[in-house]
Amino acid sequence: MARYFVTGVAGFIAARVAELLLESGHEVIGVDDLNNAYDVRMKDYRLGRLIDRERFRFTKLNISDQDELSSLFAGESREGKIEAVINLAARAGVRQSVEDPWIYLETNITGTLNLLELCRNYGIEKFILASTSSVYGANAPLPTSEEARSDRPLQPYAASKKGAEVLAYTYHYLYGIDVTVFRYFTVYGPAARPDMIMFRLAQWIHEGKTIQLNGDGEQTRGFTYIDDIARGTILGLKPLDYQVINLGGSETIKINDLIRLFEKKIGKQADVVHLPLHPADMKSNKADVDKAEELLGWKPQVELNEGVSNLISWYQEERDWASKIQTDKG
């Protein structure tokens, strides 16, 4: 049994990572500030699935608060060695980062720096950082490998993530911390973020709401199921020196075709209104995951058809409250 420090533990990816670690018999020290970047009821739901589990401890905390974070680390380190920090905390939202870039820098860069300093101070040898496919910017080659250019991000969110990647490399170089950076490609599944298209489609079509779609719907995405992402993240706990690794699904789909898939599975027609394409949005993405297979033995296992069915089934089971979750239609 190992002890892991997981940040953003009420978030979509981190909550599932924590569940899998606990199911494997490990101890999870989880922190999250439960901010209102999206409807906090979704975070409360995910946290509620963890809070009473044996070997799980939770502290409400913002990783950009150096004093509070240091105090927590001091206490936890007296309880035993922390094997790794899994930093999945981030201020979420590509478009929102254009409106308030400062809070993204605070969480994604300052928060990462605080955690790296604590790894150095307490001799924690492994650091996992959640990054994003958004760092590849516009006109990335498809499928996109880790070697593709990533120094021209389109939004402050992606810029802050790139900054966190570079900081992590610096601490690897100076202090020998083993770092794995994961660039995630559009994650979906049960209890997904309500500001992302998959949850929106499930809710809006079920509830007869108008789908406000930016662009003509011909943009494509490579979606990745949450269990595949969580499994890959945990595989990254092995010693890897310093690596940047894509985790992404093997299938891509046009947004128009995705809407038709939801219509078919739900049995209702969508009411779609097209809006201008947002300048912060990428027109397409698809991951080259050869490196993940080579280093981790990882491949995506859940096909899009199955994953969408799982999301819809979850929504129907949780519809009483999930139908009331606020979604940003901007």
C-alpha cells in the first residue's frame, strides 16, 4: 500500500483516479478548493462518492495558498511517506480563461510551483502533472505527437499549462524529481464536466433545451473515456525520468455526427442553433498515443459508442439532480 497526494480530487479526472487508487488498496490524501468554475454540485457529487471510503482523507484547500498547503504537507509527512504527488488540480475552461486569465495563472502555475517545492523539501520522488492537448494550438499535425510544436497556445488556459510543464522540467533538472506530464485529449464519461459538450448534449437533448453550438459542427474531436484516462494516469506513477505523454482516444468524430449519435441513443431530436466559432476553440484534435503504448503499455479501450451509452445511462439514473446542473451556454 502506498500513500498518494491527489489535487483537484473532486474534479472529473482526479475523482476517478482516486477511486481506482483506493480500490487497489492505496491511501489517498485529497485536496480541492471546490471552486465555482462550473456548477459545484457536480464536484459535491464526485466527492460524495469518495468521502466515506476507508483510506481517504479530504481537505478543502487551494493549491495556490502556499502556507495552507505547506501546513498540510507537514502534518501528512509525519503520518508516513508520500510516494507521489498527482497534480490534477486546474482552473477549468478554455473560453473562461480569456475572460479572467489571472486566476488561471494562479492555480495552474503558482499552484504547481508550490507542489514542486514541497516535493523537493519532503523528498517526494514522483510528480504527475495534468496538462492538455490545447498546448498544441492551431494547425497541429493530425494525429498529434508529443514532438509537435506547443509554444503557441491559443488561450491563457493552455499557456498556463505549458508554463506548468516547463516548471516541472526545471525541478526535474535541478532536483531529480521524476516527472510525468500527461496531455489529455477531450475527456468524457459519467459525471463529466458540465461546461463540456458531452454533458451538455446529454442534458440539453433530454430536457429539450436548445443546443447553442459554436461553429458549423464540422469541427472534429478525439474524445477519451474517463476510465482510460484514469488508468493511464496511474500507469504513469512508474519511474520515467521526465516524459510528456499524450493520452487520447483512437476515434475522432465531427460534432454534427456526435449530436446525431446522442439523438439516436436518447430517442429525441436536438434543436441546434449555430453561433460563430469561438477564437479560443481548436478546430480539430487527435492524439498520437504511440508513446503511451511504448512507455506504459497503454491503449484506449472504451470505444466512443460504448462511452456515450455509459454517459447517457448515468445521466438518466441521476436525472433528478443532473437536469438542474447549470451549463454555460456562452
